[in-house]
Amino acid sequence: MRAPLTVVALLSCALLAGCGVAAAPAAGPSRVPLTTASPTPSPTPSPSPSPSPSPGAAPAGRPAPVVNFGKRTGNRVALTFDADLTADMRAKLRAGSVKSYANTRVLDVLEREKVPGTFFMSGMFVEEYPEFTRRLAANPTFELANHSFSHRGFTPNCYTLGQVPAGEMTGEVARTFQLLDGYGGRQTRFFRFPGLCHDPAALAAVGAQGVTVVDGDVVSGDPFATNPKAVSDAVLGKVRAGSIVIMHCTDVNAPVTDKALPAIIAGLRAKGLEPVVLSDLF
Ligand SMILES: [Zn+2]
């Protein structure tokens, strides 16, 4: 089911861009050293364990499933952060009118507080900020997810994001997975549409990549926010067990997210809610 999202919140989200994939490396088969012995035992072929599927992996070739929240029992919630970068944003970087869209202060807060997070990376953000991406991959409390390559809309009229031609939709997802794959860390098959815009054709297209589409049930409203308290109040007023909170690590366009995070983290703890990565929410 789709959680109702306000037009304003959706619009704000649409102006930013998306996220990615993570999977724990499967343990290799244990090798038993052979000692000299007679008769030589015929080595029993150890069954090679089938690699664990990546978190979020769905059967490829079917329309991608969509989730808005996880288990409502228990006390787990997921903080998710979209790393947006569009062609327009890249042009601003090249022109020097914007210094950086990477909000490393978000990472500072999460690392200091030891709070897990799932990061939906647009491929262009990964290309622009390899150090940021390496920092995410190096931290086992963070996981990586896919937010398309160019953060264009996957439906007509997805705010001002433009539109990915139908023939490029699958490639938009695949390209970002390829980029992320080289970083290691906790990869997933979670995908978030730019602007959360999707329709049956888009779900069918990204389904070819075997992803689970993640929307969310708590919109922080951090895009273009100027008041951190408004952001933390929006989150804490709606969050409950199983919630998926949508935020951004996209600086300039979401400039106060890091300032809202300490109150959000403290508020979650006061409610007895535990932030986990998306993989641990379901
Ligand atoms: Zn986005």
C-alpha cells in the first residue's frame, strides 16, 4: 500500500535525487587442510554454499515490489538518506556556483552516535564523490542502495526532474549498481525512485534488475528546510515501529539535515525506537 505523502513533501523530494544496493559477502567454503594419511580419503566435496541473496533482492523479470515500511511489531525503524545529483546540479558544480553537494556532516553525526543508516545513491553522486562513497562502504553500520544514475523522473511529469526514456530505465538502475559494486561494503538490491515517482511501466522496467522499491512512510521534509526543529518535529511526530524515514545527505538542497539529526536520534531513543539498516527492518 502507498502511504499518503503530501504534495509539498513529494515536491521537495523530487528536487533532490536517489539511492542503492548492499549485500554481505557470503562466507567462502571452509577449507580443511588435508593431512597425509593412508588410505587417502577421497575428499568429500564440500557443498559450495549458495551465495546469500543480497538484501532487497527480488525475482528478476517481474514488476518490482514496493515497500513503505517494515515490521510494525518490535521497535525498529530505518533512517534512509538520499544522495541526489542531477545534470543541472553537476553543471552548478562545474560552474563553481555550488561548492559541494556532499553533506559529510550527516556522516559525522551518525558515526559519532553509532547510528545505522541506509544510503540511496544516485550514480552521478557516486562519480562526483568517491571519498564519500568509500566512507559509507567502509562502515559496517551503513548500507548502500540505488537511487538511479541521473536522478531523472521515471514517470511523466515527475516534478521538474525530466524523464528517463522507457528504453533507458533498466540501464539507469544497472549503471548505478555497477558503480557501487566496486566499493564493496554492505551492498543491497534496494532501489528508490527519484521523487518517489513510479507507475506500472516503471516498476516493470526496474524489476528486470531484481530490486525491491523502497518508498517510505515518514517524509522528513528536509529538502530546502531552514529550520532543523521543523525537520525533527516532522519525523518524531509520525515515526513508529517499522517506519522508513526519508532524509537526504545532499548538501545545499537539504542543508540542515545534520542539524536535525541529534534531536531525531534522541527522540527515537526516548520513544524506545531503535534505528537499523533497511536490511534489518523486515
Ligand atoms: Zn532523490
